[in-house]
Amino acid sequence: MILNKGEKLHVIHRRAYKEDQHRHFIGIVEEFEGGLARVTGHVYTVDTTQFIFVRRPEVRTRIISLVAGDLLVNIIPHSVELEKIVYLQEKKAVRITDGSDWHLDISEFTWK
């Protein structure tokens, strides 16, 4: 099985156009079958006035396709605390962290 129930994911929606909003989703897999995953978590978008990622407060459940080709999916270690995740800009790099030793470098997907 490519994904298991309980795994944590960081999902980046590919932008079709330069003007499209940056959208990320971080959540936990509830079910996985036939290339589709049911994931519950939070949407992260860019506040364009400050150029920072912000977490939307409402919890969402999404069905994501791993075969459609419009998502970049990263597996997050089980030890990461999703409620503590923040995006940090360090020079020209963007990192995601929960404040522990873990981080995910997504520099290739920055907005600049």
C-alpha cells in the first residue's frame, strides 16, 4: 500500500498560472483506495500583503488523487505535531517546521 491510514501528508497544489494562489494542505490520511486518499486537516494559503503562509482555522476533509498529477505530496513523519506547524522564510528558502528538529524544505515552491 502506497499510503496507510494515519499517515501525515503535506500537499502542494500545482499552480496552472503564475497568478494562481499558493495552496497547501496538511492533514492525516483517513482512508486510501485506488489512488484516492481521504485526508482531514487544514488549508494553508499565502497572505499576499505580508507574503507569509497562514493556516485557515476550519478543519477540512478532502479527497485527493495521487494519480491526477496536479498535486505534490510529501509524507510527514508520525512524530510531527501538525497543530504546531509553521512556515518560515529563511533568506530565499521556505521551510515548514513544528518547532522540533524536523523541517521540510519547500524552497523550490516559493512565491518569489
